[in-house]
Amino acid sequence: MGEARRYVASGFFYGNDHHQLPQTRHVSWSSKICHCSDDLCSCWTTFFCPCVTFGRIAKDAEEGCSSCVKKGALYCLAAALTFGLGACCCGCYNRSKMRKRFNLEQNRCADCSAHFLCHCCALCQEYRHLQGFRKDDYGNDMQEF
């Protein structure tokens, strides 16, 4: 009775006689931002037509809940209406969704910096990261080895 326990929003009690939840480790990107030469096909696609790469990333970042073509068209519209600034903002948004989905360390400042300073490289890095993951038969993320 004299034991002090806290109830955490997740529904677990923390105290002397209860196990604490294991802390999840954040993973890092599968490749560095400037390693565009690791996948030359996506590098050239991103350089000449970033809307294609963006659409593919957006579709996977949202786990297939949206159309690649719709997201690519939205990207083009945002880029055209804002002289490229909107495209960078869309990229930042997708990058933060990817960080949550793949348990990457959260860093909004780095996301914005990557897209505003080297947008094509950031898109390539995200696309390379997604290429390393596939779905298993049950719809769960599965990393390729």
C-alpha cells in the first residue's frame, strides 16, 4: 500500500514491482543525403522530374492511402504557384511523415533544411530509404536484406 506508483497515459503502471516499457531506439536513414549516386535512375528522375519521385514517396509515406499521380500533380501545382517554395514545404511534410512511420529521429529543423537547401537530394534520400522496405503478406513493413 505504501508503494508509490504512477499511472501513465499508455495504461501501464510504473513502480518498483512493474516492468518499464523498453525504450524504442530511433533508427537513421538508410543512406546519407548526398549519396545520390547509389541509385542513378532515381537520381536522374528526381533531377528532371521531381514530381514523379515526390508522388512515389507521398504514396508510400501514406501507406498507399493516396494516389501517386494526385500527389505528383499537387506537388507541381504547389511548385508553380509558389515559385518552388511550396514544393519544399510539401517535401518537409512528407519527410516528417516518413520519420514517424519508420521511427526515424524527429528533427523538423533538419527536414526543412534538407528540402530548402538541397531539395532533390532530400527526395532521393527518402526514395532510397523507401526502396529498402517492402510489405510482407500481412501488410506489415518488412526490411529487405
